[in-house]
Amino acid sequence: MALHISGTRIRLFRDCARKWAFQYIPHGPDNTTVKLPSTASQQLGTDMHTVAELYLRDGVQGEGKLWEMFSSGIDQWPNTPYETEVPFEYPIAGGTMTGVIDVLDRENKLVGDHKTTKTFYWAKTKADLLSDPQAQTYAIAAAHLMGLGPDEPVNCQWTYYKTSKTQRKFYEAKSVKFKFDGATRQRAFKKLETSAKKMLALYDEKVHPLDCQPNWDHCGAYGGCAFQAECEKHGETTVSNLSKLDAVANDDPAPATHSGALNLYVDCEPLNGSYQTLLEFLAPEITQLCDSMDLDHWTLADYGKSPGLLCALLSERDDLSGEVVIRSNTPEAYAVLSFLRARATRVIQGVR
Ligand code: SF4
């Protein structure tokens, strides 16, 4: 069977080639790939796409949570009806790039995408999206579908819908708008092509996933890789285990330097290099807490709930990394220090 390439698969391959290979190169005694089940949040996103499609294409209004979520961003789509769920394919590196565009508006030369998210903290910026393989793939496909010349830009709109209500009991949505001009599309295609070539070569040679390049910095992302046990069985130590070992062997006072490391400086500061204060580090969660409960300050939640709520929000964050300076006698340290100590790659403890 031929391997299909897509923007999300290229993103996965770049995150960790081995993780991609487990899911797309047949292997093992049964010569099969591993199909991971959808998570609840992925399923919610899929279901909301159906509601969005019905409205944007046919004008059908829905009801219930999915409709409320989608309709919080309805004003972002003023030009109904749109073409929706538009499939595409084009050749790349001797293979085929495939995908399905959520929203296409030929008149306005626009390609649109729906994203569901727990918090806008995870919404990608314009710069992120210009280098995102999925956005690049869609912009290139939309230019083909709309017959645009190299000098005509593709307008892009990625709309993020929050999956939980604010304290005032409404959902929220926001759009990130950006353009892909012809030169940017061309550069993007070359990069996509380089990744696609590597993927096709590994696939054609039937390379076993465990012989593909691992990325130890990615093992803990998105709640933890499903293949950690496989990698560990193979005799390799994933980063989440390294972190635990580092925490146990904490007789080394030097900060960890690998990417994805979380170094805490408790009641002290690094001798050199940049760092964030704990308040800066917690800014996304503090903003979310204040927005969702309509608070002027994060410590003002009722009945002393603030520390627990802040810590719960932090525990949802996928990427805990960086250099963080913590004053242990502050309210924010009281709320999250124990949690962060358990997650840290290394804790450098000063003396008060
Ligand atoms: S455990 Fe880490 S190295 Fe192994 S496949 Fe997953 S992300 Fe890659």
C-alpha cells in the first residue's frame, strides 16, 4: 500500500520519526501499524467540525454544547455559504500529499481551519502557523484548487474555539489571520518535500520503528508518548525517566541543559543566562483563571480555592520547560511549588 503524506503526519515525523514510524510503517510479527484511539478532546474537535460544516455549507443551525461552542465564533465566518471539507491531493517527492480543507472561499481566496482548544494559550501565532506543516500544506493546496498564480497570496484564517465556558457562562472563539504569498508557499513546499522524501525512504525500506531516529525531548509532550514502554523495552531511557533520575540524583547542582528541561531556582538565581520569574512562567494560567472567573487578581477566587485552581490549570500544560526563578514565600510558590518540584528536571535550592 502506498504511503500517504499529510501536513499532520509531517509534523508528527518532525516531532519524533520513531513515533511516526510506529503508526505508519507496518512492522512486527503481523506486519501492522499501531492505530492510536482518539482522545476525548480529539473526538470533541471532530464532532464540532461536523456542526461547523452543516452551518457554513447548508446554513443548518444546531443545538447543545457543540453548537454553542461553534456559534461563539460564527461572526468570524460572514460569507456563508462556504465550500467545506474539501479534499485535495498533489504529488510530492514521488508520493502523494493528501488532506481535507475545512473551509474554502474562492471569492476571497481564503482557506480556513477550525481548532478546538482548552485555552487560547495553545493557539498558534501567525509566525507559528507560517512554519506549521499543516497550514503550509493547506495553503499550497488552496492555491492549486483556486488556480492562483505565484504572485497571488492565499488568505488564511485559523479559528480557535474554547471547549469550556468562561465564568460568565459563554464560550469564546478567536481567529488568527495570515497570508501565504507565492514565495513563502514555494519555500514551504521545499521543506515539506525534504521531510516527505525521508518518510518515503524509511517506508519503502520497511525500516523498523525502533531503528528510526528517536527524539527524547518529545516523550513527555501531549500528556506522554504512547510508545514509551516500547522504547524502554528496547533498552533506551526516555526523557520522562531521565527527569526522575535527575531528581533522585540531585547531588549535581548544575542545571540540566537538554532542550525540554525544567530547571527551578528556588530562592536563588542562575549565574548566567535568561530566566522567567514564577509569575511570568504562570502568566497563561493566571490569565485563564482571571478570565474564566472574572477576577481582578488570581488570588481572589472564593473560599481559598485559588492555589488549587492555579495548580490544576498548570497540570494541564503539556510543555513544562525553561529556567524558572521562584521565591518560596510568595502566594504563587505556595500554590505550585510542590507540583513543579515533582516535574522538574533539576532543582537548585538557595538559602533564605
Ligand atoms: S517514547 Fe519518545 S523516543 Fe520513543 S517514540 Fe515516543 S517520543 Fe519517540
